[in-house]
Amino acid sequence: MPPSKSPRQQPPRRRKKIALALLALFAALLAWGWGPLVAQAEVGTAYGASVACGCRHIDGRSLEDCRKDFLGGMGLVRLSEDKAAASVTASVPLIASTTSTFRKGWGCIMEPWSG
């Protein structure tokens, strides 16, 4: 008598086809939505770097406190500080990053985008 297969077990070939189909679907969705995602990330990091730089280096608040000034929907934006350079970098990991540097008499100046 051949061993019975439980309903949850699928032949390896079928599992591979399902995995490839899901991967293709994910890639298509990512390609379709990548442009707007990058654009939103670039705008969000520019806004975040500018606001956080002014908050940190002009107002003297902590970076954690500066997050209170962010708009809704900016949960993916991360902040880091280079104290020696008096700069704040806002980033969305693997997608976009923007740095704003404090210059006495000028305020916070954003580094130019490379793209």
C-alpha cells in the first residue's frame, strides 16, 4: 500500500510552481509601483531631513522629539545625526536618503540630489 499524502502536502513540483507564480506576481507589483514609491520616499526624506535639521540644530531638540513634527505617513523615514558635521540624514532604507547640514548664518542646507 503506497503511503497516503495528507491534504496539506503538495508534490514538490507544484510547490515550486506556486512559489514561482507568487514571485512573479510580487515582481510585477513591485515594478508597477516602484516609480511612485521612490518618488514618495525622496520627498519624505527631503522633508524629514529639512525639518529634523532645523529642529535639532536650530531649536536644540533631540531627534526623537523632532519626529513629533513629521506629517502622518512618515513612519518608514529613519533619522540619523552626524554631530561633527552638524547634519541630519533622513532615509527610507534601500530606497532614498537625504542629508541636511546646518550652516551658521544660512540655516539648514540640503545636499543636492544625485538623481
